[in-house]
Amino acid sequence: MGRVLFYDKKLSANETVSCASCHKQEHGFSDPDVLSIGFNGENTRRHSMGIVNAKFYYSGKFFWDERAATLEDQVLMPFQDPVEMGLTLDRLTQIVRSQSYYPPLFENAFGDASITTDRISKALAQFIRSLVSATSKYDMARSEVQSPIIDFPGFTQQENEGKRLFFLPIQTTSGSMVNCAGCHVSEAFVGPIPNGPFGTTTSTNNGLDAISTTDLGATNNTNDIGKFKTPSLKNIAIRPPYMHDGRFATLEEVLNHYSTGIQNHPNLSAPLLNSNGNPIQLNLSQTEKDAIIAFLHTLTDYEMLADEKYSDPFQ
């Protein structure tokens, strides 16, 4: 039922967009456009975040600015957004009740055909929790070994080298050590653990800008300005553009940023700072960047991207 709600364009003010309009299965449940288009043709505020592996987020907070405490809260907000879908919750419930295909679905899921906002949110949240990536090339090889650090069977030399660079600490020009896996943790490759080295939440400032002017990021706390949620890296290779504002068109641009482009923002996350208080400089070679990109491609879950159980039931 959550899948039907997710793909139903009737659940917008003029029946032109659904949740899937901004979260496309073939694009890793994200959007290839820098900004998505709302029901009235206006651009959304931020780039559409990929929602695969959302169930594994440690903080349980959602959206780039983490303003939704739970998935149940998150799924209702786009319906009420004046740009995205343009409804009220009362109108949303009325529309769902008016469609003949929903009462049987609600009865099957909840035991009776009562349609409420709470049940709509629960159904949608459960569908999003089902979006788990576990059949990528990385996952298949990882199941055959005891550690992500050792060479994987079936990986090319370049892919294994990229994996090594991703997981093991890299020495910066000032001598400090940092690794990609410190920010993209677990087999789900989600954001850092709360109360870990990046702070009390999973939102981080990765030095995109020296000063935050327009989009201030997470919370209303001065110490959180410029901080944003870290989405899962699963399917990252087929999810350009990147970052909350879609500023990077390619993975190479992303690596160029972390290699030599990190800006010294006042709230720059601690692991991205050298002991002298300046941003780290990895100075990755082209060979190293190519290897990391090759590894990131192994996180693409082609089976999931074509799985009918996640596809549009209206087609």
C-alpha cells in the first residue's frame, strides 16, 4: 500500500506529481535534475536526496536539514509543501478516501478500511524502510570475506585499491589521518554515528563554502550552520548531481572537493581539520581518484533498481 501511495500522482494539488516524481527508482530513488519540479512548475529548494537505506540512519532524522524526527513525520511534509505537492493533510486524506483502490488496501494492511493521516504516514514510511540495497557487487563480494579491508574476490585491482583508499586512513599533507569510511559508516554506508567525532547529530559541515549565506542547513543553532545530513552512498554512481544543492555533476568533482577544495567554514566538521585548524588537503592523485570512483561503482545495486516490488504499480 505504501508503494501505491508513493507513486500516486492524484495525491498532489493538480494530480501531476507523486513522491516518485522526485525519487526515481532507476536513479537510486533520487532525481537526475539539480532541483526537482513541484506540482506548479516551480523548483524545489534543495536537490532530491536518495532515500535508499533510510532505515539505517542512526539519528532517525530526515531531510537534508534533519527537520523530521521520524520517517512517519517526513513522508507527510512533501504533501504539505506549497511547491512540492500543495495539499493539506485533510485534503490528502479526502483524496485517498475517494479512490476506490485504497479501502481494500487499508483493510488488508490495518484490519479495517479506515483511512487516516496516521495510517497514510505509516504505510509510506514502511515502504521507504523496505528500500534496502543488499545485492550490489560490493554486497555480493563482502558476503564471501570476513573484513571489508581485505581484497574482495571478483573485484578488479582498481576496485580493490579504491576500496582500500576508502576504508583505510589516508595521510594528509600536514600528517593527520582521515578516511572516507569515518563519515560513511557500516555496510549501509550511511552518515556518521551520533556523539561520534563529527558531533552530536549526523549532520555535518563538509566545507562546501567558507560562509553560509542562503541555505543555513540543520537546526536553528549557530553551531549547526552549514551542516547537512549525509545520505547513504549505495547507488551513488547513478545518482548525480551531488550535495544538498546539486553543485557537483560528477563523482570526480566530489573527490576534487575533498582532495583540495575543502573550505574553512567556522563549523567545519573536526575530522576535516588539521591540527593547525586549517582544512585537510588529501592531494589525491588522478590514479587514486579513479580507483575510488571505480570502488563507488561497486555500490550500485542493479537488481534493486529494476526490482518490480519497488516499481510503479500504475504502469
